[in-house]
Amino acid sequence: MILIYPNNGFSQTTIENIRSQPYLKDKHKVNCDSAETTAALRICANLQFQESDSILNITYQKILKEIDTGNINISRLNFISSQEKWIGYRDKHCNLYWEMYEGGSLQSIVYLNCLTYFSNERRGELLKFLD
């Protein structure tokens, strides 16, 4: 599943770009339990989103497998379409925060936190299919 993010000047238009941001080279220097600087908070927000996105993708793939084996009785195409539309909603919604904080030092942190929040919420929704 490829996640597409708004082209917003953050130079993070795909999950691959988020994972390869130059500032992440300093991630080994940051303790996210006590991050205080803007740079540290941005690194931690990025890492948290990467983790939530990875867990969401694992859940998504597990559901697809369950659909394919007949353990979940829903349409594969509808499920995929639903996820694609949800990604579009999440990205557009979080882009509002990007715009609201434009030019501010917290812009990327708020944006990444929004992506993380919605990804975690969506995972919770998807887990209901596995119950």
C-alpha cells in the first residue's frame, strides 16, 4: 500500500520521503521520552508516525489476507477502496494543520502528529474486522 501525502513544501509527499528526511540522521541523539527542542520533537513526531503507519499497514495486510481466505466476509475491492478514500481524507485533514501552522517552527510536528493520530484511530477501526 502506498500512502500519498499532500505536496506541501515539507518535502514529504510519500512515506519513503518521510522516512528519509535529512534531520533523521540525528535520531540516535534524541530521547523521545524527554524531547524538548523543536528539532528533537520533529524527529520524535516523524518516528512516531513511521511506527503508526507501519502498524496500520500490518493490520491492513492482515485483513486482506483474512478476506482472501474467507475468514472475513467483506468485499476486497470495497475494503481497498475504503482505505484509499480514508487515506485521502486523513491527508486532506492533516494538510489543514499544515496550512494553519505555515511558517511556524511547529508546522511539521503538528502535521506529523495529525497523521499519527488518524493512523492510530484507523488501526483501531480496522481491528474491529479481526474480532
